[in-house]
Amino acid sequence: MGISILWQSQKVIKEFLEVPVSEINNNYMKIIKLAIRSILNFRMYSGVNLLGLTLSLVCVITIFRYVYGEFTIDKFNKNLDRVYVTTAERSTSPGEALFEGIWNANREISFVDMTEHPGIEKYSHFNLYDNEDEVVELDNIKYHAAILETDSNFLKITDYPVISGIANLSAPNSALITQSFAHKLYGNQNPVGQTFKHSTGEILTITGIIGQIPTKSTLSFDIIASNRLKRTSIKMPQTYILLYPGIDYKTINEQYETFFASSFRQGEIRYQLFPLSKVYFDKHIINYFFKQGNFNYVKALIAFGILILLAGVFSYINIYTVVILRRGRELGVKKVFGAERHNIFLQFSVENLIMTGIALIVALIIAQISKPFIINVLPFDQASNIRFNIYLSSVILLCIPLLATLYPFFRYHYTTVINSMRDFDRIRSTGSLRRIFMSLQYVITIVFIVVSLFFIKQLQYMMNTDLGYQTKNIIKVKSHSPPNVIYSRNEEGKLVRIDDEIMRSVKASPLFTYCTYGISPNKFVKNERLFKLPDDEYKSVQLIGTDESWFRLFDIRLTAGRLWDDQTESSQDFFLIVTESLLKLYGITDFNSVLLQPERYINFDARLENPPYRIVGVVKDFDYLHLSQKSAPVAFYYFRGNSSNPLVASVVPGKTQEAIAFFHNLNDKAISGEFSYSFVEDEINEMYREDKKIATVSTIFTFIAIFISALGLLSMSLFDVRQRRKEIAIRKVNGATVADIIRLLLKKYFWSLIISFVIAAPVALLAINRYLEDFAHKAPVSWWLFAVAVGLTAGISLLTLIYQTQKAANQNPAEVVKSE
């Protein structure tokens, strides 16, 4: 059948192309008028069709604009295929790498400098300081800013558009500012030549403005400053490298695959190149610099977009087919009078092109108007791209009208003149394809409902899972003190460390139970070290430095041994506290008699040797990663934190606002600088932002898919009831009740629903399993997900059909028969 349709369509198109141009021009306006008249004659069906298709296209446009933005990340760089970032690998951690720049921190003789390779055209080192820690000052007002510190080569390798001023950072106190941040600081004034105070205390002069980039970027910043600023501490940089055309980065990697000694890295290290174009979706390399996307999330969105498009297209084709069936007499008359096939094909095509064009225009307008809502609620940040909009619109205008035209046209072509002239009420044998489309709509609706409900269930499962540590009423405070301000004088005039004075004040306050300087479990960065038992192989565990207050603050539960004692413990003691999973990893049954040998020393004092560590305590396992990942076993060594880490405190329940006010006053009194705060519970909720987006998106699209299906079912049921109105009248005369008639008409829909469920159930299960294949913690797939999906779909069908059937059954049988 499919081959026949393709062959016939080619034949029709060929015949159309052979028609003289003058004849086409003469018939052009006539065909458009006929198409518009046909649409208006069946305005109810046309309106329903436009509504369903428009909703479907709004979703498709929104989704694929976002997907396009995800796949074109950093493509504003003209030489993106030649731009690479560097990764660092340690010989002690084979297969593990992190994005890190080439840097000879200790000026070692053994250092191997990849940037000297002849295949490298340019390179640039840069550092990104995010807006949580960075503050710029203008007119005594402080603004948080993300600051990228680099050299002039950065702007030669990348193509961030400098729309005013110069793209040069040769002067140590020069800076470029983004257009959006300049408007925030200076309003409508020209910022070039203006100055502001950097967080280091230096005065910087703006030499250029960076405009809006046409695609998204893996780097997000407000200001680009020179990397020659006088910082007291410098983060490990990142390196961009631009290769000459035709140079293969894999060849360079092979030339630098040998590890070299690095005392700074406490072992051997090597640098490798990695394409910038692949950074965004990479999930294997440890990353502290770049924004990254979730490829599974993008795949899920593509699947949603395809399904919602199919739901709209199937509904459209179904309703248009109903309209064609109701136009049987009109088409039969055209056959009698010798209408050419290509004219009928062209008329159907124009009708569908007009309908699709109207739906597309309205959808584009709605998508543009609703853009703020989409960005804020879903959120789908969309990069505007006219070329993509044209491509997407062209595909829609080409494919949908063609698909909607083929079946009605070939049904018309293969129907005899006599059957075409018959009343559409007597047509019985032409509903098989419509039932297939209706069943496919059922399949899509059921899959949407099951998947959407499961996403919500999985999110609730992760949000409500006991992580194994305290998360509520814990505040984290980070002070942004002026540069080099470490000491101050207390009320007695004595010189004291600011962080010690702050800690003393917090401990003395009745608003808090425990406090310490440190990181919360949800902020653990990957810091895996190798330990081994005597005569055993090295195994990797997460290594974290903590003190006694940290364990008590987060209520990490002790199962054996002891915790730290802040009064007697020292970082020079070679003790560990470990999680239960670490004992299982090494097969340890009695930890008291065990010594764990680190592969390299833990203490940063290079004069110390590398002694073995004794386990003094065991705590219950806890989940510090996103619950899709499995948390590694943890070994804790004693470390008393300082103000380089946030201050973490457990707040007395109900005293949250008082605690925030306390830190405001304390910060003003102690350092007169900026400070920021957050709550651990909010940070954990933020970890599941992508999961919430998926749940929200799937729920919204499910309601839209249900609504589109309901529109299609409304038109189908209206047609079926009108098609059988004489049969309904005769059955009513013979004593059939409304319930009997409803049961009769429901049979077709009931079997379609059963068949659809049999197809939809494994499809939904496959989609869920594919989504969860990398998850460490998975919610069970419950039977009620499918029961709700089928019940909801069946309920919509039943209500729609009952409404139409009651209208037909309540008609006067005599009037119905007379009208026949």
C-alpha cells in the first residue's frame, strides 16, 4: 500500500509539472478561493483542527528552539573546530581527568609545556571567579559579578563580539564589560572610559563592551579583566588552545601522553587536549569552570517534542479526513465533470497549506509572547536564531500539508464515481485508517500520562529520601572581606583573627546549636584518594577534612568507635573516621586492628612522611551526591576549617529570621564587608532543578496532549454519531435505550483503547528504563501509573462520546428518518 501511494504521488506530481504555466496561473486564484470556501463551510471542524495543531506547534517550536540552543553551544566561535581546552590527568588515578590549565606552579625543571608545540597557533590562560565571591564597587554601591581574568589572546581565540571600544587587555587595570552588566551599573551612559573598584581593591578602567552572543556559551561572565591583578590567592587556571588548520589534536595528545613529575601535584601528571565543542555534554571529566548540559534531559525533550507533534498531526489528519468524507458529494460531482487528478491534489494541498500556515503563524506569535513565562517557569532559555526559525517553519509547512493530503487524495482517487456521490452517512468501509490514527493518539496520550506520573514519583522519591544527615535549619554564611583583611581589633583592643572572632560570637549566641567552618555534604567536590591494606591493592575513596563540630552539626550517626575531639585532636594525628561502605570495600571486620596506607601523604606539609592511618570511628553511610549517582565510601581526616570555607551553623528551629539578622549585624561589626548566605535544604533542592524541569515539562505537555486528543475524539465521535444517526433513530423506535446506544457505539473505541494500551505499556516502560539506566536510586514502577493513564484516557473518550450520543438519541426519530 505504501509503495503504491508513493508511486501514485510521484505520478500526480509529474502530471502537475507537465501542466502549462499559463493554465496554472489561471487556476491559481480559483483553487485558493475554493480552498478558503471549503475551510469556511466546515468552520467547526476547521476551528477544532486549527486549535489542536496550533497547540502542538507551540510546544514543538518551544522545545526545538531550546534543543537547537543546546546543540549549538559555543558555535558563535568561528574557529570552534580548532579550539581546545586542556585536561589534567594523574598517574595515580588512571582514567580520571579534570578540566585544568597548563600551569607550572613551582617552576619545576621536569615540567613539560604543551603550549610550545608547533601546531599551536595561540593559547590563553584564564580564571573564572563567580558572582558569589566577587564584588565590584561603583559610587559606594557593591554589585556581585562573575569576573573572568585572562590575557588579550583570549579575545583572539574566541569571538565574543566587542561592539564598542577595543578588545585588548594589555594594560593591567583594563577591563571589558558585557552590555547587560554595563546597563545595570551605568544605565544608558557609555561605560567605555568609566572606572569601578575591583574586589582586590584596584581601580579598573573599562576599555570595551561585549555584546550579546548569538548562541549560548559554556562560559558565563559579567566582566573580563586582566590576569595581572594583584590577588592574594590564585585558583588553578584553565587554558584555551587554538590549533593551526589541519592539525590533529589526537596526534598532539599522543606526543604528550607521558606523565612527568610534579611536586605541586604530589605525583606524576600529564596534560591533554579536549575539544571545546564537546565540553558541554561531557560528564566524565571533572569540571569546575564550564556550564554543562544534561544530554539525557535533551533526549527526553526531543522525545516529548516528537510525541506532541505526532499527537497534533494525527488529530489533524483524522479531522481533515472526516471533512473529506463529508464532502463526498462535492468530490463525486467533480469526478463526473472530469476534474483532473492534479487539480484535486493541488486543492487538497492548498487547503492543508492554508490551515498549517495559519496554525504556524499563530503558534509563532504565542511562542514569542509566552517566552518570558517559558524561561521563568519551565525554564527554557532560548537563543534567538532567525535561520533556525525559517528551517523549522519550512519543514512544518512542507511535511504536514503533504501528510494530510496523501490519504484523502488517494481515497478519493480509488473511490468510484457512484460511491463518491453517495451520502457520507452510508460510508462504512473507510474508517480503518482513521481508527489507526485514533489508536496512535491513544498510545501517545497513555505514554505521556505514565511517563509524566513516573517523573513526578521519581522526583518525590528523591526529594523525600533520608540522605543520612541533617539538612533542615542549617545556614551557610560566606563573608566577602576586603582584600588582605585577616585581623581586626576586638572590644578590648587586642589584635585577633576575624574568623576566630566571628566563630566566638556565633558559639556564644543562643540562636545556634553547633557551628564550624567547612563544606556541607551536598557540596563535596570529588577528592578521591588511594588507600590500601597491607599486602593489598590500592582502592579509591572520597577524602574529606572535618572537625568534631561538623559531625555533630550534620548529625552524622556514629555506629562504632568515636568522633573527633576538638580539644585534643590534631591534624598531625594519623587517624581516620570512615563510613560503613568503606569497611565493606576493603572487607574489614575489625577496624581497631587495621592500618590504611595512603598512596601519598594527606597533610600538605611536604616535610612529613607518608605514614599509615588508623581507623578510630565508623559512621553510617550517607548520600552526598544527587541520588541518581552512587556516593563513594568516605574517609575523614581531622581538619579545623577557617574562613576560606563558609561558616556553617545549625539554627534553632523557628529562629531563621533572627539568625539572618544576627549575621547581618555581625558582618557589619566584624569586617564591614559583603556577605552571602544560603540554606543547605535549599541547595539540595537546587540539585534537583533538572529533575523538576523534566517533571514540570512532562506534566504540561501531558495536559496539552490530552487536550489535543480530546479535540480529535470530539470530531471523530461527532462524525461517527452523525454517520449512524438513522441507525440510532431506528434502534430507538425498536425500544433501545440511550445506554444501549452508547454501549453499541463504545465498542469500537473500547477495542482501540485496549490495543493502544498493549502498545503503550511497553513503550512507556522502555522510556522510563532508558531514562533511569544510569540512576543509582530508582523509584519502583507501580501498576497504578498505568491504571490512572488508561482510566483517564477512557474517561475522556467516554464523556466525549456520551455527550454526542445523547444529542443524537434525544432527537425525534421521525424527524431523522424524514430528513433521510
